[in-house]
Amino acid sequence: MRSAKFKSFNYAIGMFGTSIPINMLKTYAAFFYVDSLGLKTSQFSLILLVYTFIDAIDNLVYGYLSDRTRTRWGRRRPWLVIGTPLLVLGLVAFYNTPQGLAGSGLLAYCMLFYILTGTIDSVINANYGALFPELFPDDASRAATNALRQAFQLVAMVISIALTPMVTKHLGFGMTALVYGLLGGSVILYMAVTSRETAVLSQEKKPALWDSVRSLVVNRKFWLAGLTNAFYSAAMSLVLASLPFFVKYTLQIPDSQATILFASVLFVAIISVPLWVLLMKRLTLMPTWRAALASLLASFIPLYFAGSLVTAILASLLVGFGFAGVITTMDLIGARIMDEDKARSQVRREGIIANALGFMNRLNGLFTSFAFYLVLVLFGFESGDVPGPEPHQAARFLLTVFPLLLMLISLGLSFFLHFPNQKQPKGGQHD
């Protein structure tokens, strides 16, 4: 029992490490470059668009190479150990722009290091995610471990999202990126050296690239799960990226008070994770997942009408509750897809599937790119220097209207996905 708890802890804490760098990158990239440095929203939209298509290619390649890796240290550990320092360097470079950089030079610099840092994050998270179904083969151990790692993720979000306005006020974005990078990187390395993956037998078949791609293309459950999570991920990415704009232009309160709103969301999410775990035990996985998506969707309605810090905090509590439910359940769905693929093909290719699901989540770049383009067209919001006549409405649109539409699509897709109920396999029931 003691060893099982350490096994869960050593793996789960990795989510703390992987979350800190990417949360700072995705949450504050737009605010830092658009509002502070003068990059245009159309230029930032272009960066997100280009990154999405690059991510489509690199994810499958990374997963394929990881699944075929054979070393004495395992398949995943070498990628985690090599990728971690590169992730730290990318994050630090992104938030330490050379002085005097503007125009096309600023665009090129932002695009280079946004894509570089994002693609290295893909390497790390795919290998980290591929370990999950391998280390924890049943729903009970998965649910317990996933609840723990989501708690670690939420603590990381408190640091890298909620506290960042206060930290950057004293340290600046450049030094904050260095501190966050070193903190997250050290935890990733600890997880990598303490998590023991299953040994790969010398005679075990290596997955073939085109066979793996073909199996994903025809896997209906993969597409449904991936697209459902892609629309959800796009909604939450917009929430995180637009909240600083909402604080500044809609609520018109000091930027540092964004910490209070972020903290409200994350505090409720932390205490809600155990509640969603209990609900999952009662309802099983799929109904709980759909209930979480519905809860998150509904939370954007009161948030739209928030006009003060107090009303925004109250509405944010509902966002945190729904958010907790989705993160508690969605990784278990990915693990189910990997289980079914392994049983069907008799080949272990968790890396390819984890990367492919990761890419589907990163399709949110298409939607967030479109959302930033729309605020230029609809509201004339070009940059912090040229915010247009209605920046308060532009921020409200980014934070509530577009995410609500994305969550409607996400919830609708979820009803087409079903798995055999593992609790009652003889009856062939579906949850």
C-alpha cells in the first residue's frame, strides 16, 4: 500500500511540473506581446494558426519515435530528461525579448519561441501522458492517481496563473519565466527518474507509423473524444488568455486584481475535484464527464453579466466547479481509448495516441486564433496601443460569448461517445 501511494505521488506530481511553464506561456503570451509590446491581434492570431498546423505534424512524429524507443532507461524517460531543459530555455527566451524589437522582428521572435516552447511541451506531455495507462492499469488506480495529479495541476495553476500578476509586478516577466521554468523543470525531472515504466521485451513488436496513423483515422472514438476535448480546451484557453483583458478593459480595475479572479476559479476547482471523484463512483465515468461539460457551459452565462469584481468572483466560482469536473474525467477517457487500441492491435503505442489526443486538444489554436481575429473585425481591437472604441465589449466577447459557443459544441459531441461499462462487463452495458 505504501509503495502504491508513492507510485501515485511520484507520477502525479509531474503534472505540477508540466503545468507551470505551459500555463505561463499560454495564459500571458497574448497580454505580454499584444497589450505590453504592441504586437497586433491579427499577428498573434497568425502565430496561433501557424503553430496549430506545425503541431499537427510534430505530435504524431514524437509519439511514433517515443513508442519505438528502446533504451535501458525505458521508452519515455529519455524524452522527458532531454526535453525538460529545452522547455525551460524556450520559456525564458519567449519572455525575454531583445530591446528595441518591433514590427516584423517582434512577430518573428514571438512566433519562433512560441512554437519552439509549445512543441517541446508536446514532447514532454505526450511522454508523461503515455505513462499513465501503463503505470495504472485499472479504473480504480487511475481515478485515485488522476485526482491527485489534477490537484497538483491546480496548485500549479494557482502559482503560474493566479499569482503571476503579483509576481511579475515585482520581478518582471523575464525573471518570472526563469523562476517558473526552473521550478517546473526540476519537478518534471524528479517524476522522470522516480516513475518506473513497464520494461519492453526485446521481442515485443514495434508500432509501424502508417499502420498506427491508419488505425487512428478510422477510430471513431478517438475523433469524438479528441474533438470534444479540443472545443473544451479552446474555451478554457480563451478564458485564461482573455481574463487579463477583461480585468483591465471591462471591470477597469488594477491588473494585479486578476490574481483574485484566477484564484477564485482555482480555489473552487481544488476543493471540487474530490466531489467529482465521488460523483464518478456513483454515476460512472461518461455521465460524470458530460455533467462536467454541462456545468462549465452554464457557468459562462452569469459570467457574461458580471460588471464588478464581486459579481465576477461569484460567477468565476461556477467556472471553477465545471473546470474541475472536466479535468478529473477527460484523461480517464484517453486511457480507455489506449486500452481498447492495445487490446485490438496487440501493440503498445500509447505515445502515438497520447500525442494525437494532445494534438486534438491543441486544435484549440484554430479557434482561439479565430476569436482574436474576430475581436479585430467586430470591435476594432488591434493592440494595447489601438484598443478600438469598445475594448470592454471585446474582452467580454473573448471571455464569455465565444467560449460558451465552443462548449455547446463540446457537450453535443460528448453524447456520441460510449464505452462498455467496466463495472458490469457481463451485461454489456454502456456508460
